[in-house]
Amino acid sequence: PQTIYLKDYKPFGWIIDDVHLTFRLHPTATRVISRIRFRPDYDVHDRPFMLHGEGLKHISAKVDGHEVELHHVNGGIEVDVPHAPFNWEAEVEINPEANTALEGLYMSNGMYCTQCEAEGFRKITWYPDRPDVMAQFTVRIESDAEHTPVMLSNGNGLYYAQDNTQSPAPNISIYQDPWPKPAYLFALVAGDLVAHEDKFTTMFGREVDLSIWVRPGDEHKCAFGMEALKKSMKWDEDVYGREYDLDEFNIVAVDDFNMGAMENKGLNIFNSSCVLASPETSTDGNFERIEAIIAHEYFHNWTGNRITCRDWFQLCLKEGLTVFRDAQFTADMRSEPVKRIDDVLALRARQFPEDQGPLSHPVRPESFQEINNFYTATVYEKGAEVIGMLKTLVGDDAYKKALDLYFERHDGQACTIEDWIQVFEDSTDRDLGQFKLWYTQSGTPNVTVREEYTDDTFSLHFKQSSEPTPGQNKKLPQVIPVAVGLLNDNGEEVVPTKILELTEPEQSFSFEGHATRPVPSILRGFSAPVVLHQDIDNSRRAFLLANDTDPFNRWEAGRMLARDSLLSSIREGNAPNSDYLVGLRTLLGDTSLDPAYRALMMGQPSQSELAGVLHQAGVTPDPAAIHAASEALRSAKAEAFADILPEIYAANQVSGAYSPDAEPAGKRALANAALGLITKLDGGATAATQYAKANNMTLQLSALSALLDAEAGDEALQAFYDQWRDDRLVIDKWFSLQVMHAKPEALAKTTSRLTNHLDFDWKNPNRFRSVMGMLAAHHAGFHHESGASYALLADWLIKLDPVNPQTTARMCSAFQTWKRYDEDRQKLAGAQLKRIAEQPNLSRDTSEMISRIRG
Ligand code: HT7
Ligand code: ZN
């Protein structure tokens, strides 16, 4: 397959004034008629006229009314056209029903829908399918009223099929989008849908019609999403000064979807799991995620749609910034420290392994074969961390000024990271040349700190370094903002948080006038996405756990104590560390602390995180030993807190009607964390009572999970299935839970049995992920010495690849850590990777992933 390089970027060479599309919908033979006005871009006039197209049945193509010959080239066609403005008219036929890859126009349960990011529009018609070609679209959709009473596209509706009084003929919708956009933001939906409607009045008094479109029967699951949308619209006005810019905003829920959601202009399309919510069927975690994703897609209207990317290498320009904005939103709606801890947990679980293994790539990659493989934790989450650092370095006011300038200067443009950095340089007068390395240099930097105290002066000596990553052997020092505060022996803050800017390989900072030796709290709020190496003992960590005034670092101190306790059990067979158990006990009893925060405190590093830490320290991780130590620590916590757990559980029961708000959700999180440990002591008695009484999914699922943990869940599992067999999203949970709770040695067998279940609809990405994603996430079971899980996953990746390459390729990352493990496991995993690589006709997506993982 061909590799595309950032350095080879060239503009298209033509400008589009407007695009008219007509869709004559048919499940197997949809006709797409395009009329496009092109004119030469006189700055660039050495290009052949090339349009992308993939899998299109060509009917006709005319230039200025004359039929033209198409010259087929890699990925599309070239056509001889005049070097002057001209009209392009083409007709193609496509088969939505046969489109199982879920890119372009496809069908999901009888409903037409599209997914065009990144390069799906070329499966709809001939077009310059690249983000730097922006145009105004008018779309006419025709179909039969029986199957598609509702037909939607981007922008403002001129005629609605569903409104018989208005439509020029039965079942025609016409939409016009006044805002120039790249083709990847195009969307069309048609089917039997019902709307949950509302209105929003913008900061300048314009009224916007809001609709969430769902299948009949799902109407009762829309109210929460609608509230989240209105909150997002208001927040973007209040915090970023951004007003919505169309008369309508539509969201559609779709069952078959490769990712979470898509920000198509004025017509966001959502995986139904990311928008539909009800107390009976959704957990608190689902509610919080839905709120965040609705916000994320909405915020793209400015960061992504009004200002888009010049090319796909600049993906982080919209994704990093939009993740950063949605994190700010969640922190404002809920709890800032809890959100920060959640985000760092996710970063360490998903981005660190990526950056420390064969898939490591810069936040702005320099080459790719298949762009779909670069919608990664590095581009998204590390991309957001980079913006967080920029804000920390320049300060809140300068960040605001820079963003105002960004919107003013670049509205309507397709931009680069250079444009983004320039805005900050111009508005702050700072040279950000070195900072830009965060976009171009891959890998997680290591920061080592040493303390010194002499003559009333306390000093911190830092070193930074980065390991080689694929294609990058030598690393330059980066700008690393390290937030530091100092505490005295009584735990009082004597120096409030200060930002130290590391720019050199080695650098020291001094704090004078300290008559007694202070205790530093370093990397507060996780001010940079680095690994901090600090040689401090348990008693110091226990002191910070009890006293740190920075909530993130207080949590981090507990986390490090748990981690070191686990590592010493794994490596030396030691019993759990008493500093950890004593410190945690005090904290759990502190009712002045937010329950959600205490619930996070009760967690411990995951088994795969521990494997990563051991590997980074040069030790080969043993999954069975890690599993045993993790279970032993949980049992030790249950024993040590036996007297306080029932009280914590009882005190955090929530009465009254269910609310997904942060406060009751935090209480449930703490009660359920306590339930997990109580179950270790009572064999599931408390969980059984909770299951029987549960009136919302958060309580029901946590009780079922505890029962499965106690191996007392068979009856409840069957009851759960019987109750929810008609709700796809709940049955996804039913599948996941069983995989999660399998014993390591039984994981492959359990998973294989589930794949034979009648409800295992493997072509549905949610269902596939609910089983195979959980198989890969089960550390001890996936890496079981038998290699059975490696083989099972490989079987299914091979089966799914011809059907849905994008979802297959994403799941290949389960193998990204294979070189961490012992020789036998490497042989087993290596053999499966080879087997996948040798499949004939492997998709470009999967072939790129497997070859990068194999190294
Ligand atoms: N911008 C979108 C990314 C995306 C996507 C979404 C759904 C299906 C396929 C997709 N390919 C790329 C989602 C987002 O970041 O908001
Ligand atoms: Zn996004």
C-alpha cells in the first residue's frame, strides 16, 4: 500500500463555488447526481484535475454539458477539463445495503445513514475528498414515503419530507448549508424516525430548532441528551463566545456505527450507545459519557467545522482542541479534580501504552497508509494534554486572547498546527518553537527529580529524557511545565502552586528562605503528560496522601502507594503495604471529601498498567503473578476495612427519584466500590439484596458484577438477560460483563461460547466490541500462557476484516504490547500476528496496523 507523507502536501488546484447533490435512495441501487461548479485556483495551475471515487458504478459524467472520458488512477479519476471555470455533472450508482464497512452511505436496520470522515465521501460520488476543499452544499433527497418518511441532511431544511404541507412532492427533502465545508462533514439520514424536539435561543437572540431523531420506541431515551446539548450550546457561548450558526441542529441515533459520534455540520450522527439514555438502561458512567460526547460533537461546530484541517496530518488541530474543550465543560458541569483524575487514568491506560510501544507516533503524524488508523489516543488525548500545557504556560487570559484571535483570523479556513502556534506566538509574543516539539516528537518523556536542602534553600534538580520511538532515535528536550507546591511538616502549604518550565536536559530550581525542610508536591494536576520518577519512600507518600492540598496529587500519592505495594508483592511476594492501607482508611472515613473522589481513591492500578510499569523498569511482566497480587490487595483492603465498609455503603445510598447528576452519581460510585469489597467478605449477600431492589442500571449492573465476582451470579445473569433481551445496548453490557468476569484460564472458552450465542451479531461494531474488546482488556486472560485468547481474537479479526476493516484495525491494538512479555508468549502472539498478516486480501487498515505492531 501507498504511504502518504505530510511533506508532500499540495493544494487541489481548483476552487468549488457550490455543490448540488440529488439522492434517489434505493437500498441496493441509490443514484447520486452531482452538479458542481469548479474554477481554477490561479495560485496553483500545474495540476491534473483529479477526483476521488471508490466503488462507484459510473453512469455518466459531463463537463459543460458534454460527456467526458474518465482516466482511472489510483483512488479516483482524472479528467481533461478547460483551464477556466466549468460545470461538472455526474451520475453514479451505489449500493448502501452491501456497505458493511459503514463508511460512505450505508444502511443500519433499514435506515440510510452516512459516515464520511475521514475519506468516506469518495464512496458516494466523484469528488475532491480532501478537507482543504470547502464548498456550499445543496442536497435534494428523494425516496419512498413508506420506508423513509424522514430525510435529513446538513444545514437548514428548505423542504421537509415529513412535512406534507411544505414538501413540493411527496417524499422529497431539500437542505441547504450556507457554510462552506469539506466533504467529510457531509451527512444524510433517511428512515422511519421520530424526533424529541426543543428550542435554544442563542446569545444574540436567534431561535434554533433542536431535534434528536431516534427509532420509534426510543423516544423516552432522548431527554438527557437534549439537556446536554442545550448546556453545551450555552457553555460555548459563555466560555468561548461561540454562537451556533444554523436555524436547526439535528442529532440522529444509529445502531451500526464504527466510533462514538460524528460532528457533521448541523446533523450530528451518534452511535446509539453515545446518545440514548434512561435510568433503567444506562449507568451513571453512560450518562456522563453521553453528556461529554454530545458536548464534544457540538463544540466541533467551531473547532473542526468553521475552522477545519488543511489535511489529515493536522487531525489533532480539531480533535486535541475539542477534547480539551469537552474536558473543560465536564469539569465545569461536574467536579474538576474528579474529571482530571479520570482523564489521567484514561491517558495512562490508553495513550501511554501506545506511545511506549510499536504504534508510537507524534501528535501530528508525518506519514500514514490509512488515516483511519490515526484516530488514536495520541492524537486525541495527548493532543488535548498539549493544549492544556499551552494554557498553563501562557496563562488563562492569554489563552482566551489567543483563542479569540484564532476564531477571528481563521474562520472559514482549513488550517495547520503552524497556524495554531502562530496565533499563540502573535498574541503572547512568546517563541513557541521548542514547544512545537510536542506535536512532532513521539514518546512519553521521563522526568527524574532529585531534592536537596542546604542553608534554608530547597532545590529541585530535574532531568528529562525520552526513549527512542519508531522512526525517531534521537530526542530533543521539550518544554515541560511542572506545577510544584511546597508543604511544611504540618501539611500546610508554604509555597502555593508555581509553574517550573523545564526546557533543558537538566535544570534546577531553588526555593529560598525555608528554615525547615519543606515537602514538595510535584507535577500537580498532572501538568504534563510525562512519567515522573521520584525517589521517595512510603512515609512521604503517606504524608502527601493525608495532606497534599492539590487534590490530584493527593490521589496520586495513594495511587503510587498502591502501585508500589503491588509491585513489591509481584516481585518479592510481600504482603500489602500498611502505609497504604492505613492512609486509605483515614481518607475513606473523611466524610468532608467528595464521595466521587473517595471512590476514585479506592481504586488501584489496573493489571495492564502494572505490566507497563514493570516493562518500563526492565522487568518482564508475569500476567498470572500480577493478577494474583491485584486480587490479594483487594482482599487485603476488604479485610482491613471490614468494620467501616458497611457504614460507607449505608451512608451513600441515594433515595428518591434517580438523577444522573454528579452528586448522587458520586455517592453511588462510592457505595458500589464498597460493595465490591463487601462481596469479598459476605460472598455476595449484600449484592443479592441490591440486585433484587435495584431500580436503575447503575445499581443493577454493579450488583450483578459483584455477584459474578463472588461466583454467585448465574441466576441473576439469566434474569438480567430475560429482562433486557430486547434492548441491544443493555445486552451489550450483559455480554461484556461475562467476559470481564471470566477466570483467566477460562477466558477463551467463555468468550468462544458467547460468540455462539444467537444474539452475538458480530457485524454490529458495538456487539463485536462488547465481546472482543473485553477479551483484549482482560489482562490475565488475554495473556494467558496457553495463548488461546490470542488465537481466538486473531480468528475473529480475520473474519471481520473483509466486512469492516476500520473496526478490525482498531482492535488489532490489543496486540500492541506483545513484546513486553516472555519469549513463550511472544512466540504465541507473534504466530497469530503472522497468521493475520498472511491473509490474502487483507484490508489496507488492518495490514498497516499489523505490520506496525510486528515492527
Ligand atoms: N470526528 C469524528 C471522528 C471519526 C469518526 C466518527 C464515527 C465513525 C467514523 C469516524 N472516523 C473518524 C468523531 C469525533 O472525534 O468527534
Ligand atoms: Zn472529535
